[in-house]
Amino acid sequence: MRDVKATVTNYVGVLRDYVASQLVDFIRLLPDFGEVHNVILMGSSVSIFEPMIKGDNRTVKLSIEEFQKMYSEVVHGNDQFLVDRYDINEDDVPQVLPVMILVDQLLNHFKVKTLWVAALKLIDGIIVQAVNERVNPKSLALQEEQMLTSAYNLADHYRVNRQHQQFVVNFSRQLFDRLKKIHGMAKKERILLEIAAILDDVGSYVNNHNHTAHSDYIIQNSEVLGLSDVELKMVAAVARYHSSSTPSNELSRFDELPIQQRMTIAKLAAILRLADALDASRQQKIQSIRVSLKDPTKVVIQATANDDIELERWTFERKGEFFESVFGVQPELKGRLKL
């Protein structure tokens, strides 16, 4: 926007319109979390507030009235005024006005009562996380909960069928836990599988035909709190291949991933296929499963159901071919009616 500043008389108005245009989709995709009473600002882009944080304090509290006073001074002041009034480094001045306009629009949209500014940076969070992981196992559980909540919010936005979703999530977890001797994966991969099970049908919102390709695109271009870009790409791939297409035909798209991660994608997709096949009719007929590994060449899944599961059995056999190619054992579904 610096190029525009030299050519228009109402630069602040143009900048407001630009920021508003960028916020439209961000706000539209947010989950409905009710009233927002507090907002916390942190990071290098809020340097204008840092002189307010004195002594040993790490935060400063601002009322909306105090912020509006600052906002008015920034909007009507020139660069030298900002340097002198707020003790800002000259290199940081160009980002002050856009940040203030952005914050103002967010506060107005959410009708926030109080603004908090923290003298914290990304590195502070990384340090705290590293310490917590060493000494506080509860923090890991909280991180997992946040990741899953973020995934569920994304799935809800794309109106994923909750009944089928929960069925697949539940049986994905069970298959993962009971097949550890075969897959050899750890807890982190279990979380990736669970998130893929939550999101595998988001593409149906776009088009039910070839919905897995749409799911892949949506997941890769969304954000799940706590997942890195690589992990998000892995989840998107598992969701894409939970149906009938075969990853081996398209592995060139994963050339930049280490072979171990590509194997993880294949393993998780193979497990997710089995879980999805158990609800092929979308009627949640199967109530429980038992997994038997007595035969080294076969995995037998004994399902207890409340209705005929011939469609599930046929789908399971078809989707199980990929599982057999990945793990070298044949999956077999057996069923019995619960009387």
C-alpha cells in the first residue's frame, strides 16, 4: 500500500477499505464462539504499544476508550509524530497505521470491551512449550484437545455429517490401537489419523463427486491449530486417499517429503479406509469390533451389528486391497447380528 500513499489524497480511507476486504473471509470462516470480551495483542507488529509496558510487567491493559484515543492520534499524525510520541523505531513506522486500522476493525466487529497488549514474541511461546513438554504431561493433552477442536470447527464449517464422522473417528482410533504390532506408529501419528478422519469428507461441501480431491485442497488451504505445514499436507493426503484412489500413482507430489513421512501417509490412509468402509451404508450398523492377529497373514475384524452388513463387507474387501499392499496382511471383515 505504500505505492498508493503517494498517489491518493485519502490514504487512510483507502487503507481502511483494503484491510476490510482482507478481513471478510477471515471473519466469515471463524467459528461462532459467542461474545468476545477480551483481545490479546502480541508479536513484533504491535511495537507501538511496547513503550506502555513498564518495569517487570509483561502486559498492559487498555480500555476501548484509551485505544480509540491512540487510534485517533495515529490516524491524524505524521511519521515524525509517531517516532517522537511513541518512541517507535523509524523502521517500524510503516506498519503502525495498518496494524491500528486492523485492530480497530476487529474490535468494532466483535464489540470487544478490553484490549491487552503482551510483551511476548513467538520465541517465548516456543520456550514455554518446550519446558511444558518436559515437565507437564497435561500440556500435551491440552495441545491435542486444541488441535481436535480446531479440526472439528473446520469440519462443522463445511457441514460434515457428524454421525458418520464420529463413527469413522471412533473406529479409526480402535484400529490404530489394536494394530500397533503391524503399523509401528506412535501417538503423534494417531492424532494425524484422527484429524484426517474428522476432515476426510469436507470436500463434499463443494461437490460429492470426487469429493476426496476437494477435501485435499480444502485441508491444505486451511489451518488446523497445532499442525505444521508438513503435517497439514500429510493429513490432506490421508483424507484424499481414504477412498479408492491409490497414492502410488501420485507420489511425485510428495517428492519433498522424506520416505518415512510418505510411508506414514500410506499407513494412515490404509487404516482410515478400513474404518470408513465399516460405515459404507452411512447407517452406523456396526456397534463394536474385535481385532484378531492370530494368523500372521491375515487381520480378522469381527463386527457386531444391528443389521445386515453385506454392503460394508463388500466395501471393506475392496478398500482392504490397499491395506494388504501396505502392510502385507489381508484384512477380513466378519459380522454377526446382535440379537
